Amino acid sequence: MGGRPMHLPKPTGPHHVSFADFELRQTGGEESVSVLSSDPEKNELKLDDVPSMRFFYPTAEEPKWCLADTQARRWLPHFNYTWGYFSKVIQPSSYLRRFAIWTISCFMHLFMWLQLHCSVAKPMLELEGEDENGRLPVVIFSHGMWSCRTTYTITCCDMASHGYIVVVVEHLDGSAVAAKYRDEKGKKKWITHAFAERPFDDTPISDRSKQLRKRVGEIRKVVDALEMLDSGLLTQNSNGVKGRLSLDVRMICGRIDMSHVAIRGHSFGGSTAIVACGLDKRLKCCIAEDAWWQPIERPDFDRLAGKVPLVLVNTEHFEWDDLRRLRNLFLEARDESQLDEQPLVTKLFTIKGTRHMDQCDFPVMWPRVFKAVKLSGTADPGLVKDITSRLCLGFLHRYLLSPGSGLPIYFSVMISRSYPTHQPRFSQILGIGTKLATRIPALSPSIEAVSER
């Protein structure tokens, strides 16, 4: 490997993974994109078109090192993302602070060439066992606060390696570290993180609820765009992304199974996934990791996430009284509701020895640093990824896919990395909440994680 950039971990599934980007031009101009300011009265909460999307999908081609693809495969593909992350660490509230952020960001962006473990814009795999139309199920992924389309690449690559088309949304509500879009002329524009100049807790929840409503609207626009892509209503010219990273819309046409669409999200993205399911019946399944319940408004609680199958995957230390109270209100309401005279499918898991950041890429890339600053838990971050993957893939296999479909291949999840011998077994790491039962064979390659509330 001498001299080659470092890569993210290899996905656990049986298929190689490729990725490409898709961005529709903003037909309404700059005013159609929401840029939330510190003054709520100045906020414009309108979006005429869909946000940018990154597609991960299975392919037959193994990712190989190629100098021409090095920039495209970067985990931090643009300086603005680096700036955004360090704006979280150092609030850009003064000229001196902004200069410090710029200096550190320049250094990191120049010398950190971490690569995605997937190829760039290769043909989609023809899978044995697909339905007669050759379509694949879809998982839409919504990122959390201070994140972007690359923050959860390990998770998204892993799902794609098991036969899913994974569509990562880069939200334009001001919650991302940075987000890009194309104006009506196809020119690239950027939105930076809203409220970055003040402490997180100083932003009213009402403003976060406005952001959440916008996020949910963007998810619905994404589903609209997927329907249009699948039916061939969007041409290659509609994609504002040009060059190696551009999604070939002809490849995706007729390959999206719109009858099997799930949504998954982390933190603010978990809230987005829950609320979106209550408003859009095209979403059939919901996975929420460390859902942030405070921005969810009462009418969204009453919709009970559309009554679709729901799994909550929580970390041990993302927990406080008000969050627990709101989550319990929601779960109790689902317990009392029915769908076709049957109780709603609701599952809850808490993984011991974990913190909020363990559900994104950072702790896997820099485990010692994140453990030292208490942003990662005591459990090995790679093992936590594998546990979460097994839980979520098992849930989708059981509640999203048609019985007997055979694909995607959930049962092939294997431990793909070496872990210290002192690591606790799965049954010790996975903590189950009150009134929950579990059946989890420790380190089994055919693990089925089931919990009933």
C-alpha cells in the first residue's frame, strides 16, 4: 500500500459497493433554498426542489486504487465540510476564532486523504434472486446535526453491500456542517451551519422544529425524485453533477423498488425519519438511531410514525429526563394503537458502553482520540458498528422485504474485523430496556435480534 491513502473499513456484505451523486438544479433560484439565520423572523422555509443526494448501491466491480478517483473518493470531498466540522469545535464568533478554524481546516484538508471503500459510479449489480423487474429495495438516510452526506459512509456502504440502494440526503435546513446545491444555472452554491456562532442550547426548540419540518419536506421531495428517476422522467441533463461522480440516471431507471422504501436516520435524522413516516405513506419501515425527541411536535406524535414498523437503536449515554419522557409518551401511544386489529411493530434496543457519536464514522476512524475526549464509549467502535448493522439488517429483512424474497442477503453478516480478546460478547454489550426480551446468539453469523416492548 506504500504511499496510498487510508480507507474506511470494508463493508460486511457479500457485494462490492459503488456510489454516485445526484443534484437537481434549484428552479426557484437562491430564494428557494432555506438559509436559517440567527434571527427567526428572517428565515425563509421554502424549497422548490430536492436536496442533493448520494447513492450507494451494489456493484460487481471491486474498488481499486486509482489516482483519477482519489479526489472523488475522499471522505472529506471539499474544504467547506472541514471548515464546518471545526466550526463545531471552535465557535466562529470572532475574527480570531474564524482565522483559527481556517488554519486548522487547511492543515486537515491538505493532509487527510481518507478514502471511501467503494468505487465511483460503476454499473449497478444484476443480483440473482431479484424480482422479475430487477428492482432493489431502497433505504433513505437522513443525517444528524453537524453532519453531511459523508458522515455515515460506513453505515451506508454496509447496507448497500447487502443489496440495498441507499440514498443519503444532504439537508438544506442549516443543520449540516455544510451543504451544497445547484442554482438554476447549475452553479454550485453552499449553505453553512445555521446558529454556528452561538452555543447549541441557546437555539430555541421552536427553531429546531422549523428545521425538522423542512427536513421532512425534503425527504418527501426525495421520494418524489426517486419515483421520477425510476420511471425515466428525469434525463441526464437534470443532474447538476458533472464528471466522474455523476449518477447515470439510465442505470437507475427501472431498478428502484418503490413498494419497498425504508428510512433511517441518526439523532436529528432519527427525528426526521419518525416524522416523515407519519406524513408519507410511501415509507414502509423506520429505523431511528438515538432519535432527538424534543423538536418533534405534538401532531407528529399523534400520527404515530405512520404506524409502520419502527425500531429505535439507542446508545447508552444519549439519555436525559426530558428525552426519556417524550420517548415514553410516543412508545406508550404506539402500544395503545393498532393497525388492522394488530399491535404496531415497535422495537427498542440500547447498546451498552456507547455514546452518541458511536453511530457515525468518527470513532471508527480515530478511536483513541474520541475515547480520550469522552465522545466515544468503552465498547469497540467497530464492534458497535457490526452490532448495529445486524440489528438493522435483521429488522429490514423481517419487516420491509416480501416474504421469501431471499434478498438482500441479511443472513451473511459476518465479523469482518479483528477485535481485542477482552471485548464482551454481544449478549453482554446489548442492553435491553424494561419489558423487553431478546434472542441474540453471541457472534452468530445468522444473528436475529428480536425485542418486544
